[in-house]
Amino acid sequence: MERAQLLNAIIENAIDGIITIDDKGLIEHINPAALQLFGYSREETVGNNVAMLMPQPDRARHDSYIYNYNHTGHKKIIGIGREVTGQRKDGSTFPFRLGVSEVKFSDRKIFTGFIHDLSREKEDEQKIKSYTEELEVKIKERTQDLIKLINELETAKEVVSEMFEKEKELNQLKTRFVSMASHEFRTPLSAIQLSASLIDKYTLKQDVANVEKHTNKIRNSINNLTTILNDFLSLEKLEAGKVQPNANWFDIISFAEEIAEEMQLISKQNQLIVYEHKGVTAQVYLDQHLLKNCIINLISNAIKYSGEDTMIQFNSTIRENELTIDITDNGIGIPLADRNNLFEPFFRAHNTGDIPGTGLGLNIVRRYVGLMDGTVSYIGEEKVGTTFRLHFRF
């Protein structure tokens, strides 16, 4: 009696489902784990054919499996570890591993099925399969991108190699640029990195003032990097002979006012850019792109080398067929000893200190002005300020 109770307790508390049927396929016993798997109550299952727990076509064939075994001994349903599909009361199906054992008594025999649910394992397998397929696709895409990048690098290498062979002077300029840029890039990039991390800190504290302060630092650093790149690209095009003037008639007043408004946005605190025009006409015949580059470069220098709370004067004058543009600041000025080298590429005056710059801007201005048959000159003293003058005939 105790043995029977122990066996029954083991069956009733087993994690896996256990079902016992007679030789006609009728359910004699089903444990709670199996009832939970299939969604039935004990009353709905005991005494009914076990085929009720199977989807088609196994449901229709099950009785024939038992019949064939009883008459031929062919163990279609006897065995361990067969993977089959069950059908729940709600009609949904799920995979499970089925092991069937035959138990013979003196007057009859029964079959006991042991059911291990594979739903979670199948889901995990599908997830792994999907992840593997996605990973394969990503690897293929990355490989293609890498091949493309290698090809682009090879092409770029060939172009650069050919350019170096043909342009020895440009090669020297690039070497000097790399030396200069390694220093000039490091400072703004470090400032961007530091300010970005501090913004995260101040955002959490809702410190708007400090967030705005470091946002401005990032903006200024990016402007410095952009200036460096623009200067180098402009110089490269000039050295390669790719810059050709394209003159047309345009209104110098609206042209200059637009530049002044644009440059005011990047000026220092309380710096004021004042534009004034003199002359009975405003029409000039020049290359707008080259002229704009020259003016922006000179105003940028005026902003950079002047302090806060200062004024930058931007004047244009037309007399007959001559245009004069003056840009005046009251900044650090130009030392007397540096004036002969001021327009050389990569040259920077000795009083610029740690103010960022490439030493290319004025060289580019002079060359652009020259392409338009104009002249550039300057007057000023150290610690007093500077006036740069552009003069054109049209």
C-alpha cells in the first residue's frame, strides 16, 4: 500500500506530463502536469481516447498504430525520445518529446507516455536561428562595406600618389599642413570632448547657464575645425589650378549686408559688425564666390583677433569703375617684424599666441584677389588694430 501511494505521489508531482492508456487507446490516468500542458480537466480526459490530444493526421491514425502493434508487434508508438506534436483544448499545438513504455500484467497491458514540453527549447532554437541569420546578413553587409572602403582607399591612394608626383610643391604644403593640423585639431577636439561630457553632467542638474556655455564652446570649436578644413581645401584647389573666376553683375550692398548678418552670428560677445556703403551706384562686375570668401576670411580674422565689446567696420566704396572694400578692427594688430611674411602660406604673426588659425587665410585672400585682377593691402599698428583693403577695377 505504501509503495502504491509513493508511486502515485511521484506521478502526481512529476514536472513532465504522464499519461496511461489501455490497449484500446483510452486514457486511464493523466497527471496534473499533462493536464496543464493540454488545458483539460481530468474529467474531460479520463475514459476518452488519447487521440483527442493529437492534431491531424495523428489523431485519425492513432488507433491504427495500436492495432498494428497488437497484431504485428511493430513498435510504431513504443520508444524513447520521439519528437511529436500535441494539440491543446483551445486548438493550439505545441512540440514535445514522447517516450512510451509498455507495461504487461497477467490479464492485460497498458501504455505509459512520458511527455516533456519542448516549446521553450523550440522558441530558443528559433531565436538563435533568427539571430544567426541576421548576423550572417550583417557580416555580409559589413564585408561588402569593408571591400568598398578598401577599394575607395586604394583609389584615393592612387589619386594622392599621382598628385604628389605631379605637384611637389603641393606635397610640401600638405606636409606642413599635417604638422600644423595635428596641433590645431587637438585643441578644439579636446574642448568638444570635455564640453560634451560636462553638458551631460549639467543637464542632469538642469544647469541651463553651464549647458549654454559649453554648447557655445562646442560651436566655436567646430567653427575652428571648419575653418581649418576650408582653408586647406581652398589652398589645394588653388595649387591644382582648379579655381577660375566667373564674374557677373550684382548689387554690392545686399551682398555685403548678407555677409555682415551672417558673420554677426559667430562674433564674440558684444562685438558689433557695422557695414556702410559709399557711392552713387551699387552694381559691380566681379566673382561673387571669390569675393565673399575674401571678405569672410578678413572679417573672421577681425573677430578672432579683436576682443569682446568691440566694433568691426566693414565699408564698401564705388567710384566710377573701381570698388574698394575696407575691413577695420581694433585688435592685436600686426608686429612690424612680421609684415613682410604676412601673406605666405602657413605663416602666423608672433603675437597670435594660442589663438587658433592655419596661417593660410591671408594667402588665400591674396590669391583670390589676384585672380580677379585686384590688390590687397593693409595698414595698422601692433596693439592698435588693422585695416585690410581690397581694390578692384571692373
